[in-house]
Amino acid sequence: MILEAYPKINLGLDILYRRADSYHEIDTLMLPVEAISDTLEITRSESGGCNLQMDGMSVDCSADRNLVVKAWMLMREQYGAGGVNIRLTKRIPYGAGLGGGSADAAATIKALNELFELGLTTTQMVECAARLGSDVPFFIHSKPMFCRGRGEIMTPAEVELRGVWCVISKPSFGISTAEAYAGVTPHIPELSLEERLRQPRGEWRESIVNDFEPSLFPRHSALVNIKREMYRRGAFYASLSGSGSAMYGLFEERPDYSPIFAGEEVFVAQLG
């Protein structure tokens, strides 16, 4: 069985307050973007274990810490999934705020459900995904969702972006979640993100924010320059995705966009 795992971007990210459990309460709109994908090839194995083979770009964690393996372990313990061989070809940059690892984990859950005929509902798969990470449940649905709480409380979003072009720019460096949250200042905006997204697109630039930007931009000037370049090229909205370091721009027409820094990767897709 072969599956493609696609990344996400965050259209607005409000960090509202720090919770008693040390997580942060957030409000964000997540959108799947088919600009690039990781590929998972999963087959049954008689070994009873999970044999993970990695191709493509290298990642900064060992196989036993990979979310794909953790997803398999959870599905084995919870629902009796059997042994598998998994070949994971990584293309989605890590440390980018694009959710590549979470997308891989969700794809693994869905693949195991089908491969072993477990008969899990979407709700059951979402519950499994939530035990692996805050972003993972979104990728079970992989459609526009308002994500609240830690990110696991989801409601379908009705924001019309069909046909809009998305340019994702990943600079040569990554940003850890720990670094991003270390400098953040939580606050509750006057209007909710959902209310602000009802405004005309032309007003988003002034009202839709990613609360990681104020602390990360002074430390990473490349992000400022990429955002400025996207607006110069005609984006009606540009932002950091998640906790970064990927930036993205939304365009009414397909732009002619090329990297401005050494090591910068650029991906382009039309939103569906």
C-alpha cells in the first residue's frame, strides 16, 4: 500500500494563554497543501514488528522516536495491528511548521486501519492521533479545519480559497517548537480568528496574525525578508506557518517566485 502525506499551513495562529497542563491554548485554521509530499509504502510482515526504512532527506531523530513507528506501536497495542515493513521517503522539510511528521503518523494510522481491516471510524482514528501529537488529528481529516485547544479540537472551516496559489518557502534553517514558544506572549484578541477571516482578503494582512512572528522575526531576519518579498511579488497574504521556519504566501494568480537565499527551498501548489 502506498500513501502520500501532504503538509499543512496555518492561516492565522492565535496563542491565547498558557494552560494549567503547561500546554498553550491556540486558535488556528489549518489548510492541507499538496505542494510536496512524503511517501509511505507499507506492507504486512511476518516478523510481528515494525521495520522502518528511511529514504530522501535525513531527519533529526532515531527510528524508534519517529512518529510513524509510534503510530504503529499505538495501533498494535490499541487495536492489534500486525507486523509491517514501512518505507518512508521524506521530502517535507522538518523544523518548518509544516507538520510533516504528523502527516506521516496520520497516514500510518489510516494505512494500518485498511491493511489489517480494523474497521476504525474516523472518530476512533482521530482519538489515536491525538495521543501522538497536537497536529496529528488534523491530518486524519486533511481538509480545512479550525483547530483549537492544543490543536486537537477541530471544526470544519468554510473559507473559500479554491484556486488560490500557495508558495511555501523554507529557508536553510529550522526552528524548534521549544524555541518558538520560549519567546511567545499569549493574548486574547478582540475578535476571534473565525470572525477576522470573514473580512475581505485584502484586510487579512492587517488582521490575521501568527503570534510566533513577533519573537522569531528579530532573531531570524531571513523570515522578514521572505515575507517582504512575497508581498512584493503580489501575495495578498503572507505568514509564518506554525512555529516556522517555513513562510508561505497566497496569490490570486500563479506567481513567478524564485529563492532569494542560498539553501532556500520553494514549493508551489494551487489550493483545492
